[in-house]
Amino acid sequence: MFGLIRAAVFFLRPRSPTNLGEMSEILDAVRDGASGEVLAEIAMPSTTRAAFVLRDEQHMFEGMPSRDKDPRKSLHVAEVAIPELAPDEVYLAVMASSINFNTVWTSIFEPLSTFGFLDRLAKESYWGRRHALEYHVVGSDASGVVLRTGSAVRNWKVGDEVTVHCNYVDDQDPSSHDDSMLSSNQKIWGFETNFGGLADICVVKANQLMPKPTHLSWEEAAVNALCNSTSYRMLVSRNGAPVTQGDKVLIWGASGGIGSFAVQHVLNSGATPIGVVSSAAKAQTLHELGCEFVINREEKQYNFWKDAHTQDETEWRRFGKDVRALVGEDPDIVFEHPGRSTMGASVFVAKRGGTIVTCAATSGYMIEYDNRHLWMKLKTIKGSHFSNYREAWAANQTIIDGKVVPPLSAVFPLEQVGEATYEVHLNRHEGKIGVLCVAEQEGLGVTNPELRAKVGAKRLTIFRRHDKEFS
Ligand code: NAP
């Protein structure tokens, strides 16, 4: 209740010299690298700078085509109240965060407004009630420093440097105790919950925390957890379509967020990725990442849909022939997420007995495919969604070990979160866009320069070298 009252008081209040000073003391200490003991002695502020959408603007884009819905108009950055901390949560000073596609969905209020998620969460518990506010602080990735721990937190302490995965589960629910992604009230933090990572201070459950890779800067460390864990579950975990040596794996959007991690996991598994992208520059990025076989869909001009209602099997065949020409056979696995535009082609090109693993439908979720190609050739469509803690931890380990590199392509300050989200909305980016929150400049936070040198600056900046071509 106290949190709600504070929210009403501080909501949208412009940053005054008083609360700016209040904020700065602990965040300045974080920037100065203060120890956990020192941070524990400094009072927590009552507000934080954060990026959010507003409940009373949730209908602002109604009737407009998706492409015209502009996150720069719906995403605001201002001071909001910091809620009371639940026993299983921590306050985190967010050094950096990232833009995920769910930030696009929230900011254009598609396929539905996220305030419905917050209202449902509010009905679950006392602590859930904090989330149903007039604003939704977004963001599902973060790297940062623990500022406070709730009374039930055991494995983490003030001062720990961490990254955050976005699987938000109620561990008192029996359904969460096999695969927590099967939990009946599983949610994505910062999308289906409030107090997300695009802020100076966020609130996360202790079971979302993972060690920060020591060889990475804050912004490099912030862009991995959501997309890497998703791709890990889809391709490496036993819960997905596990890839094995020698497999051929077709990857749509292969230089995008989840695609760029998928390519790396396939290569690490001893299999062969075939990446699909939409420009020569993106194809070049994939070659540098080690992906030999790339299809530029812009150049090929596939036209899988003759019109809004009819697909063209001859175009599926042309695509299939192009894949065979590259790798000599049909793909064992298709990594699918564009949805309506590509699903028909994905089901068609998968090998007899192959798997189409899907986690999304960017171009439309009412998909259509020819079922004869599925059943007669014994193919499987497998649905997948984010990852459980074990999978996220294993995915994070691939980053810690330097086996997977962050596909960071550009960095924006928090104040420009709308512009950053707009880039992703219009598909003008590559890999991941990082957002600086408490960290005032890029390149900070590396504590293991030896490992960084071993992984190599060239490999760590593959996506960075192209950023100008995409903006
Ligand atoms: P992203 O960075 O925007 O990358 C997506 C890529 O898909 C684009 O770069 C684009 O690559 C390709 N693409 C877009 N529309 C296409 C179309 N009509 N036909 C063919 N290719 C198309 O986004 P992301 O972070 O990778 O996320 C992709 C989707 O997965 C989003 O819908 C997101 O919400 C979803 N997602 C789901 C989960 C989950 O847990 N369920 C987790 C992460 C992401 P080219 O233009 O280069 O071909």
C-alpha cells in the first residue's frame, strides 16, 4: 500500500534537485566501484529514473498500421517511485539494459496492452498488487550491482555484479517444480511485470540473478540473457529441438537478437547453420561470425504469399532449392520466429522427420502451412518460450566461457530509449541494442582483461563494426 501511495506522489514528478541528490549518492558510489559494505550504509532513494508507457495512453495508436506506431511517442523517461522490496527480491543498480522485441510490443500496445498483465498479477498476491500502476516500467534485460537484498535472499549480497534473466516464477506453485517454464503463472519480467530493467534501479527476484561475465563491459553483459537463453532452450536444451553434430539448421533473422545467438550455438554444437538475412552487410556479419552459408532474402526476393490469403508453393520450392544448393540437403531443424510470412516455407523446407522450433510470430501469429508436408514427412512443430533458470544459467555460462559473444551493435543512453526501440521496430538494427543506465559511458565494468584479450576484441566487436550502416 505504501508503495502505491508513493507511486501516486512521485509519479511523473520532474526530477528535482532534492531527489536527484538523493539518487546520486548511492548510484555515484556504484559508479565509483564502492564495496558492498559501503553501499549497504548509504540510504536507498525513494525514486528512480525509468522508462515506461502510460495506462492512459494505451489506446493512442488505435487504428494505425503497426509500422506507423511510434515508440518515441509512447515511451517516457522520468522519475517514478521505487516499490517496497519483497523478501525474495533485490534492488539492482542497472548499469546497462537492452532493447528486446517485447519492448517494441509494449510500446506499440500490440498485440495487446501490457496493463492487462499487470492487473492480473495484482490479483495474485500482496506483492503482486504493487505492479498494477498507471505506468509500466519496461525492460527485460539488465547488468548491474545488487543494492539491497530481501530477507529471504540467500545466494546474493549487496555489491554483487550480476546479469538478470527474465523468467519470473512463483516458486510456491507446484507447477513450477519440473520445468519452471511450465509454471501456470510464469511471466516475463519487465513485460508481464512492472519495475523492469530500463531504469536506474529495478526490482528482480533473486532467482533471476546470474554472475556477470567478467570480461565484458556493462553494456556487453546486458544484451544477452533474454535472447541467448531463448535460443539456448530452442536449440541446445533437451526441452527444445536439440541440435547435434552434422545437423543443418536453417535460421531466420540470423543476425537479429535471437538469431545471432542461434548461429553461435549451432556452430558450437558442431552443426551447420544456414542464416537468412535481408542485406549484404548482415550477410557479411554472419560470415565474420563463422556462418559460411547465408541467404540474402532481399536479393532473392522470395514471395511466399501471392496475396494476403494465398501462399505460393513454387516459391517455397525455390527457397528449398537454394538451401539444398548451399548445404546439399534439407535442414534438420528450422529456427522459426517471423511467423505468418515464413511458417509455410519453414514447414515445407524442413527435412523428412525434421523439426520446426518456434518461439514467436513477428509478422503475424495466425499462421498457415500445408499440413500434408508436415504429416506425410513426419515433421514436428515445437513451441518454445524463453528458458528456465537452469537453461538461462547454462546459456550465461557460454558467455562467461567466451564461447558465445554478445551481438552488441549500438548503444543508446536511457533518455533515448524511444529512438532505440524505434530502430528495432523498423528492423534497422543488427544483433542487440544496448542502453546505458547508471553507467555513464561505454567500456566500463571489465574486470578480467586477460579473458577479454583471449576472446579477442575483433570477435567481441563483430556487430559493432557495422552499426553505422544500419542506422
Ligand atoms: P530482432 O532482433 O528484430 O530480429 C528478428 C529478425 O527477424 C530481423 O532482424 C529480420 O531479419 C527477421 N525478420 C523480421 N521479419 C521477417 C519476415 N517477415 N520474414 C523473414 N524474416 C524476418 O528480434 P529478436 O529479438 O530476434 O526477436 C525475434 C522475435 O522473437 C520477436 O517476435 C520476439 O518478440 C520473439 N522472441 C520471443 C522470445 C520468447 O521467449 N518466446 C524470446 C525472444 C524473442 P532480416 O531482415 O535480416 O531477415
